[in-house]
Amino acid sequence: MSTWDNNPVLKVEHLTMRFGGLTAINDLSFNIGRGDITALIGPNGAGKTTVFNCITGFYKPTEGRLVMNRSNGEKHLLERMADFKITADAKVARTFQNIRLFGGMTILENLMVAQHNPLMVASNWTVGGLLGLGGYKKSNVDAIETAKYWLERIDLIDRADAPAADLSYGDQRRLEIARAMCTGPELLCLDEPAAGLNPKESLELNNLLQYIRKEHDTSVVLIEHDMSVVMEISDHVVVLDYGVKISDGTPEFVKNDPHVIAAYLGVEDDEVDQVEEEVGIV
Amino acid sequence: MQARQKDSLLVASVKDSLGAAVITFALACVMVGLRVDVASGRGAELFLEHRWLAVAVAVLIVFAGRLAMNIFFWKREDPPSLNLSGLMPKGGLGANSSNIIKYGLLGLAVVLPFVLMFWLGARGSRQYIDLAILVLTYVMLGWGLNIVVGLAGLLDLGYVAFYAVGAYSYALLAHYFGFSFWLCLPLAGILAAFWGIILGFPVLRLRGDYLAIVTLAFGEIIRVVLLNWYQFTGGPDGLSGIPRPSFFGLEFSRGEGGFASFFGLDYSSIHRIIFLYYLIFAMALFTNFVTMRLRRMPIGRAWEALREDEIACRALGINTTNTKLTAFALGAMFAGFAGSFFATRQGFISPESFTFLESAIILAIVVLGGLGSQIGVVIAAIVMIGGFEFFREFEEYRMLVFGMIMVVIMVWKPRGLISSRTPSVALSKNAKGISADLVQEGHG
Ligand SMILES: Nc1ncnc2c1ncn2[C@@H]1O[C@H](COP(=O)(O)OP(=O)(O)OP(=O)(O)O)[C@@H](O)[C@H]1O
Ligand SMILES: [Mg+2]
């Protein structure tokens, strides 16, 4: 039994997602270990983003269960929750494959919007804040401090008042991660965070993820195409192909799994040996 | 190379314009060229009039106009409109000049009735103060709608419905229960907000065009109900004898106990007009104050975030339905306040005052002013409503002129007159406004 099965932060159980006749995910089960960086990999169209959309409530799974175990002992069945509740109550945050920032708002504002729920409570659902009652002012200052903290982490503190749409691609990716972190998540789902980054930005991203794992009570699951990134930072790798799990284990294990090699090279299982010989792996 | 490009530009433009001319010809033949008229000389006989000259003129205008637009704007790589907008201040107005306009207008609004009185006397200034009241009413409505359309990005074409709810709330409460204006003012706002929530609940699932059409329909439904519920609302006859507001219990009436005698002034009907002016001025300022405060609070930021990207909002744990509903209800509430003011000012209301055209005018003020810009709404309201009254002499042509002005503004400044967004929170003191090109308009 591996570490991620002992104390999973999220258990995905028999997840199936159909779109009409298309089965995007078929009976998928895996665990995401608490405190781990888990990578979800697979060829294009394997169903990785669909898994994320099920976890974060944007799609309602056709079948299966998604059990979130929060560190305070609460259990949440994500497949039954509305999308915004999943972030608000189950503490799962996400980023998007095609970045979704609030482009016309400043970088600081982006991070403030992410702290909407605690600020709403502090402002007595706007009434107290409007009347200028005490608590809200302090919470507002705290929220700005939190935002500043993350801006320093992602090196954007100097540009806090610039519109988010003005940032470079790599900065936007990191800002989206920081914004997700501002919701105070216990599970952070990153959809291809390294896509389109240059090597320097890629390195900064790795450092950021390592930092989040080390300093915060947040487990990370990420979708990634770049194998070198996956091998370097993940503790646990789950491989999908055509909506089915074909491998699950440590990076070392997955790298040498013939099913994975076959899937990535696009051949049938029984031809794997032959292919492996050709490529010279064995 | 250069010459050939010029050549193809001309050819393409002429081709395109010819196409437009043909379409115009086909349409104008039946719509302009033939006209059925009643012959005056020969009893009531109908006869067909041919107006081929008018058709030719129409076709020529379209051809020439389209050719000019093609050659100078659409088919050019460097349209002069680019240079034109280069001459204009970039990113809307700078913070400084925007502030000057803001405080300038505010100061002017404070002293306006007295300046007019001094200048034109009580009799002569009445008409202008009335116009100023009208403008301020639209400013308030524009600011209210700005919450819904400008901040939350929800296109509401039935905004006038809440204006009607406010007006009728006051009129009916006063009629059936004898409530005073000051009691009805908050009640009208609450009732309008309540209707905003009731109507908002089913429609806010819809997005974009669908939302626009359903809000339009709801606006019409409310008007039709007011029109047909004869026993209760008086139907097309409307409600008259709506009580006038008092000044802390002092009526604006002649004789003992009135406003004038209390303050030892000579009675004049202008007192009430001036009072109404300051009343709507205060109400509008209140709307602005609340909106500006809300913008800096979590709910206001959530509205703007919703306009930018609804899916991202949901991924951040924001309850988008509630957020939209609050925007809808708040916008409706301010329309309700304005409605009860309208009722008390007119003393008479009927469903005719709450047609779709009103919604369209308010929306035009918001869009022309620049979505989300408070000062833009003021300028647009002054230009639209003031201009509307100013050109009253031109009768039917003023609609034409206004249509043209709107087209010109939308071509020249597609994001409205004031098109820069001030951040709701900033670390540095001199944070710049955000150019409207980056700001989304909302999707539903
Ligand atoms: N809303 C939807 N409706 C219909 N089909 C969908 C929907 N979302 C995803 N699919 C289908 O499900 C399959 C998996 O898509 P998904 O986006 O999850 O792949 P992915 O692994 O994220 O691929 P990529 O690496 O390209 O991002 C694809 O065949 C896709 O067409
Ligand atoms: Mg994907």
C-alpha cells in the first residue's frame, strides 16, 4: 500500500463521465495523497481536463464518487455539490487550461476577488461594511496583506496595480495559481500550468509549487505534458488514456511502465515489446 | 505596387457600394417608390402615387455614402479614424481632468437653481430648473442601471419596469392608505428591489441575448399589467392627485403653515420646483455614493469579476446567482426611488410614461457614457436629455439627429465617452486607470 492510499485528501471512486455517446472517463479510481504533488498525465483528449471539471463541479459525473477529506476531519462528496460550494466549503481550488484571469481588473483586485467569501462574512454581507462597522476594515487590510504575500511569492508586487491582461503569459499563469491559493485551498488543481512557459518561467513555477507544498497545508494535483517537469516535481503519477487509467505509481514506476510507453507511442499493448526493442528501451 | 493597391481599393469599394445600391433599390422601389394615397379631389378614392425621383435619390445617397465610407474608412489599412482617435486623450480622461469635470459639475449642480433665478427670475428660470430635474432623474436612473449593466455586465432591457413599480408603489400607497411621500420613498425602493429579485430569479440563469430579451419582455409585462388592471391602477387613465412632498412637514402651499410663510418668504410656486431639484439631486448623489462604496467592497468586486469572467468567479467560490441577484435588486431599488420621485413630481402617472423607449434611453445613457463610468453617465444624460429638449423645435428631425450622434459616438468611441476603469483598490497612491480595451463588457 502506497502513501497516497493511506491518507488521501481526495478519493476518486469509479468516476465515469459520458457526453452523449462519448465516454470521456470510464470507471476511473485513484487517490490523491495529502501533501503530495500528484501529476495527472496522458495524451491529448485522454480526459484529464474532464477529471478536473468533475472534481471542481463544472461537470456532474455520470457515475462515481469524489470524496474530499479535509484536514479538519470533514468529508465532502464533491459530486453532489455546486461548483462554487466546492471551492468555498470543500476547499478545492483550480486553474484553467486556457487562463481565466479578470483581465480588466488589476492584479491586486484579482487576488482580492479570490478572498470574496471571508470578506463577505467580515462585512456582514455588505451591510456592516457599508455602514462602516469595525470588523470589515481590519479584514480588508488582512486581505490586502494576504494578496501582498502572494504577490511577493510570484514576484509581481511591483506590478500590483497593473491590469492582469497586461502581464506576460508566464506571469499570468503564476498569478492564476496565486489567485487560487488566495481562496485558502487544501487541494489545488492545476491544468497544464507549465504549458507555453520558457525554461526560466518553468523553473520559477517549479519553485512556486515546491514552496506551496512545503509552507502551506495544500496538496497539489497537476496536469502536465512535459515529462521532465513531471518527473522532477511529482511524488505520484496517474496516467490516463482514452478515459481509462493505465498506470498509477511513483514517477520511476510510471516511466518504465510498458502501458504508458505504448500509450504515448500510440500502439497496442501486445506490440509494446516490439516497439520497445525498436526504440531501445529494454 | 502602390498604384495597384489603390486600384483594387477603388474597384472593391465600387463593387461593394454597387451591391448596397442594388439592395437599396430593391427595398426603396416598394417602400419609397410606391405610395397609396387618398385622392382629395375625387371623393375618398385610393390611388397609387409613383415617386421614382425619391427612389433615385435614396439609391444615390446610399451609393455615395457607402463609397465614401469604403474608400476612407473600411477598406483602408490606415483609416483616418485612427489618426482621429490619436488626437483624443488616450484612455479616456486623465485622473486630473476627470476630477476637474467631476467637481466642476458638482459645484454647478449645487448653485444652478440660484444662478438661474438670479439671471432669469422666478418665471423665466422655471422651465430650465424643470429640465435640470429631468436630467438629474435620468442621471439617477443611469447610475442605477450602471450597477446592473456597467458593473455586473447583465444586459437589462426592462429597467423601466422597476421605475414603474416605484412610481406606482407611491401612487397606490398614497391613494389607498394615505401614506406620505417620505414614508413611501423607502417602501417604493424596497418593493422595486423585491420585484427585481422575483423577476431576476428565473431570468438570471440566462445569458447574453437571451437575458436581454427576457428582461425586455418582463418590462413590457409589468406595463401591460398596469395598463389592464383597471380597478386597481386606473389602467390607461393613470392615477392622478398624487400628493406632493412636504418639506419636513411643511407643505408648499399658499397661506398659513406653508413653507413660504414659515420662512417669511413671499409665496411662489418656484419654491417647490427648487425643493424638488434638490431632492432629486440628493437622491442621485446618494445613489452615486452607495455605488462607489459598494465598488470597493467584496460584493462590488464580485460584480465586476462576474462581468469579466463568470466561470472564474465560480471557481473562486463566488455564488454567482446571488451576486447577480444583488446587482439586479440594487439597480431596481434605485429605479424604485427615482420612480416615486417621478410620481410626486408629476402628480399624475400612467403606463405611457414607462414604455420600452424609456429603457432604451436609460441604456443609451449608460452605454454612451461608458459602461461603469459614473461621470460618463452624467455627461451622457446632460447631452441626451438636455439635447433632446433643446432641439424640440426641430420636431421629427431631432430623432434623426440623435440617431446620427449616437452612431458617430459609437464609431469614434466604441467604449463610451469615458472609457477607463479606476481600480477599486490599489497599493500605490497614483495607480492608473485601466484602459477600457482590456475590460470585458459581460456576457449576460
Ligand atoms: N463538454 C463536453 N462535451 C462533449 N465532449 C467533451 C466535453 N468536454 C470534453 N469532451 C470530450 O472529452 C474528451 C476528453 O477531453 P479533455 O478535455 O478532458 O481532454 P484532455 O485530456 O484535457 O486533453 P488535452 O491534453 O488536449 O487538454 C475529448 O474527446 C473531448 O472532446
Ligand atoms: Mg485538457
